[in-house]
Amino acid sequence: MEAFFQRPELVELLHLLDNPDPDRRGVLLLGDPGVGKSVLLQQLEAALDSRLRVAYLVSLRDVDVYDLPARVMSEMMHATRNPYDVHVTLLRESGGGSLQQTTATLNQIAEMLNLPVLLFDGLDESGYPQRTAAAIEELSQGLHGWKLVLASRLTDIEVRRFHDWDVLRLGPLSEEDMVALLRQSAPFLREDVVRDIVKRAEGNPLLARLDSAQATQHGETAGVESANSLEDLAEARIDAALSSSPDRALAGLVLEELALAGGQDWIPMLAGKLRIAENEVRTALDHPSVASLLTVDEQAGTVAFAHASIQEAVLSQQVFVRPFQLAELRFGAEEAERDDLLDESYVGRHSLERILVHERTIVIGDRGSGKSAIFRKLAEEQSIEALPVDDVTDLLHRIVDKDTPPDADALRAAWLVAIAATAASAIPAKAPNALRRNASGLRAALGLPTEPPGLTRQTMHLLARLLGGTTLKFGVGPVDFEAKLPVGARPNSGFLDVDSLLQETDALLEQTDRHVVVLLDRIDEAFKYDRGRQEALVQALLQAEARVIQLARITLVVFLRTDLFELYDIQEKNKLVSRSLVLEWSEEDWLQVLIRRVGP
């Protein structure tokens, strides 16, 4: 509602951005929670646009520092009106790789624009505020022709780091401004109610917003004697919302799950976590008292708390309500990675979104960082056709002799054979006979399940085996393999080209409008304790991955331990930045695990 009211600091902020001195990199916009930093940035974006200056508003909410370049590029592309602009092409080609690549791309774009500005909102809501601040400061040092604005709470930023930035602190609004704001946003409130809200809000627009919403809905303010701070009033509003909801228990669960998800989530994912229908979640969210606490983006299918303080109040009021013993955390328990404890304490974060939507298909993390948990969640994900390979080591050893070190070409070929055999399980019964025969033969040769043949065909296969043809020859490029066929499998006198099988499978999936995702986990179990062979294994895997990304309907997602990924050639590794997802845990993520472990 504050968007109706122009902040008096807007003029000063515009003046600071007009400073032509290239040594003044930008402006720090600091203020207490709810004072109006986000609204001022929105007003600034509109004001710059009216002056024919391009401004891009970038939300830092839940951003991990390694995702910052991609977030900047994504927001810029989303905001660009003309998708055929030259600088949009530059954005697409950059892919949001490293910070250095992003800096170079932005400098190219600056030459085409009139004094562009990057507006960063919510540093305090990022995964690692201090590290994100360092990345933005580094970005500002490398940019030419850009101005930056960074909004944050006072307590979450080291101002000394930004010695060449101007600082603008947002204070409380004057009583006159608060009255004007309420008259614009809540014109039907009585004068005495307006004065009461203004007095209690003490110049904080969010306090006024929460209190006036209560007054508009119920004819009275939410004010109680103790509700003289943002925290108190947020808790009072949550109480009022739950009390007036037709299903208090469900509304409370939805708010708790949203708070545990970081304050923002997809509505279908909320429903999945709560194990209820999506329409039940929407019914709970649509009730006016609950809706006043939230912002819903119907187009994106997401819901978020209207302000971080509401999320904090839900956590303190709804979640941290029961004392617990340290033993209840069950760290180190044998069942820590089994179904029951995983279901209880899995932290969704945004990993699945980054993998499925942003195509971050190389998942990297330290031991215990959650790779296998994400692997299992993806394997169970109903929105995709997942093909998980639980035991990569066993599958590889069926292709290459574990006691004979294969060369690099052979390892790359072995990975492609494993991927092709896994994807072949998606070939339907109505596929062309030759494709089905090749797919079945390869899977049979590797000891993978195949469609059982009828009795007549079994008899023919048995006769054929008595006459010979007990092996299958297959290969990729110059590398050939040979494997014994199990009893009952149909022999193949010819040679099976695995790369052709991959392409034919991909083409068939495209014809039938299907998309499969092959998942490879526990790669560190292969050639364990042999660092040299593991290095060759990772090199070959990532080379095979580069081949698979050329396919339209087969996606490969690999889960790699950090120390194994570090074995990969540094020059080649730089090419994978835009497809990599590094699993790092923020304090909020750990908090979610603790809460779920000790929940009632």
C-alpha cells in the first residue's frame, strides 16, 4: 500500500545517482525492518524509467552467493521489454556464469544504455549477507558506467566495506506523512482510528499497514498495549488471522511450512510437503485475514510473506514453542539417511527448482551436504519422469573390468553406455522393433530389467543360444565392448552403436512429447581410494555429460562430491559454471533441519 505514497527520500536518492563521479560506485539504502526500503526501490525504478534511465530491480531473497550472477542476468532479461535487443543476446550468451563473466557482460551492455542502474533489494534476506555483500562490492569495482543501490537492514551489513558508496538511511516517516499515507491507502478509516494507528506505528509504514488491515477487516485496530513494535504487531496480526480463519489448524500449518521454506515457496510444493491437495492450500491462503499477511503471484504459482518480519514472527510464535533435548536431534543415527528421518527433516530449499527449471544439472557438495537426499527427492518427484541409478559403481563394473584400468576414451564410452541403457527403459512397447530390440539387448547385457518375451520367443532365443550368439557387441565411437547375454535374452549377431541408440531414444521421446531425467549418485563409490582412477572417472563423466546436453528430451543430473569435482581440469570446469549447483547450507537451512527433527 505504501506504493501510493512517494517517500520524501526519493528526491535525495535520485540526486545521489546523478553524481557523475565514477569513483562513487553507488548508494547504500539502510533502514529498520518495515521502514519502506523495498517500496522506495520500486518508486526509484519507476522514477528512473521516466527519466529514460534503465534500472533493473534484483531481489536478493534466498540468493546464495554463487547464484548471484545468474539472478542478475535472469532479472535483467525478465525486465527487458524487447526480447530482440542486442543486450538481451549478450545476457543469454553469458548464462550468468562467474562474477567476472557477468561483469564483462554488464560492461558491454552499459555502452548501449543511458546511465544504467542495478537495484539490489533485501541483502539481509540473502543466504549469506556478508558474502553476498562482498560479491556485490566486487561487482561494483569491476563495472564501468553503472550505478548500484543496495538495500539492507542496518544490522546485516558492514558499512566500512563500501567506502566509496554514499549512504542513505531511511528514518521513520513524519506524523503528517503517515496520516497522508493512511488516507490514501485506507480512506474509509475513521479519523480517530487513523490517529491511533499513526501514534502506535511511530513512523513505520509496515506497522501502519498491518494495523490498518486489521481495522479495515474488523472495524478495530490490532493494537494491544504490548503491540508497540513490529514484532509484537506481526504476532498480533498472525493471531487475528488464525482466529478468524475457518480452519485455524490448517492455516497455521500452511504458515509454518511457508516460514520453514524461507518465507517463499511454490503453492504445489507447499501442498506436497503438507501431503494435502493444492486446492486446500489455496483455500487457506485465500481467506482475507490470512491473505493480508501474504503476496501471491498467480502467474508464477508462488506465495510469500508480505515482509520478512512476518516470517520471523511465525517461526517464533508457531514453531519455537516446545523445549527439546539435544538427543532428539538424532545426529549420527543409523537411520539418518533412511526414509523415516529423511521425510521428517528434509529441507526443500530451492535446489529442486534450480535443477529442474534453471538446468543446474551438476550438483556439487561436501560429504553430508544433502546430495543423496536431493537425489531421492528427485527420484520421487511426480512432475518429471525420473530414471535414478542407485548403484553407479555396479553398473560401471558391468561395462568395464574393475581390475583393468581403462583409458579416458573407454571411460567416457562406458558412461554413455550406462546413460543410454538407463534411458532405454523409457522406450515404450509400441516403439519400432529394431529400437526395442537394441534397447532390450543392451539392458539385458548389463543385467538390467527388460520386457519379458513371450513363450514362443523364449523358445526361439534358447535355440539361437544353442547355435551361438551368446554375447552382445556394442560401442561408442572407436571404443568397443562385449558382454555376455543372460539365459533367455535374444542374441544379436550385429554391432550395437550406443550413440545411435541414444539419438533414436531421444527422437522417439520428442515424438511422444516425453522428457526423461537420468540421475546418477554415489559416484565417489566407484574406484574408491584410487585417486588417479577417480580423477579419470570424473573427467570422463563430465565429457559424457557434455554429449548428453545436446539431446532434447534426455537430461542427465549428476551428484558429485566437492573433492571429486575439484579433480576436474580447471579450464574445462569454468565452462560448467552455468550448469553447476553448489550445495551450501545457510544458518536458516540448518535451523529448518533442527526444527523438523524436534517437531511434535
